[in-house]
Amino acid sequence: MSRAPHAFSALQRALHWLMAVLILAMLFIGVGMVSTVAPRHVTLEAIHKPLGIAILLLALLRLGVRFRDGAPPLPADLPGWQAMGARASHALLYALMIAMPLIGWSMESAGGYPVVLCGSFYLPAIVAPNPVLHAVLRQAHTCLGFLFFLVILMHLAAALFHALVRRDEVFASMTSGVGRASVSQDAD
């Protein structure tokens, strides 16, 4: 990271909120997809696969932007366990944003299914067809999906805690771009 800004950049905020919408849509589409054998399963799957690849690409872009632009420091008065939890949860969120699409792609490859992005454009297989590996990756994709949902709920709870209870600059740094340097010392 090149510097420690006082708020996230406009690009970081745009990527965050775009990915938040895409990831929530992906989680609900995934649940809907595996809970039905109705004709809509095919439609949901046709959305799920390219959306997963889009999330993977955006996550890699977002990680690069984060390394380039940095991130605002956590409040100095934040208890150590909360600061450690914030760092760990962000690392886990990035890991899941990258791992989930890669596991899904590998799962489809192991099952012998193409990852169709659009029309006749599809991604190459990244593992050889293997029914046992397909079953293992399917279980991993499912379990990590539930973990992802849990981590997102914890992230949302922490954001609301910063916005409504602590009333510090953490929430504002990702919403309005207002950080510690631009908030007056006597503001509530």
C-alpha cells in the first residue's frame, strides 16, 4: 500500500457497493438454483456462472486498487480484539470473493460442464473431469457459500455498529468518502 488515506477513494467505494449488490444477488441466485429442478434452474444457472466470473474479476481489480490506494486506518480507540476481527474479516471476505468463483469453475470443470459466459463463449476447463472431485468441490462450494453469507452478515453488523453506536468515521469512509481528516474533532 502506498499510503494510508483518510477515506476510501471513489473507485474503492464504487467497487465495494457494486460488488455488494452482485454478491448478494449471487448468494440468493445460488440458493434458488440449488433448491429447484424447475425450468428456472437453467435460467438461474445461466446467470450464476458469468456473475461468478464477473465477481472474481472485480475482486482481483478491487484488491489491486486496495494495494495501490491503501485503506483508512481503524480508529485508534478501537479495542484490539475488534481491530483484529476487522482485519481478519476483511481478509476472509477477499479470500471468499476469489475462492468461491474459482471453486465453482473447478467444480463445473470436474463435472464436465462448461462455464458459459455468453452465447457460445465459454471458459476452458481448469481441472480434468473427475466425478469424485466434482462432489468434493460441490460440497466445498456449498459450505463456503454459507460461510460467505455469515461473514457478510457480520460485516453488515459491524458497519451498523460503527454507524449507529460508535458513530465514528468508519462507516462514512465507505459511504460518503468522509474520513477522519475531514470530520471536525467536536462532531458527534
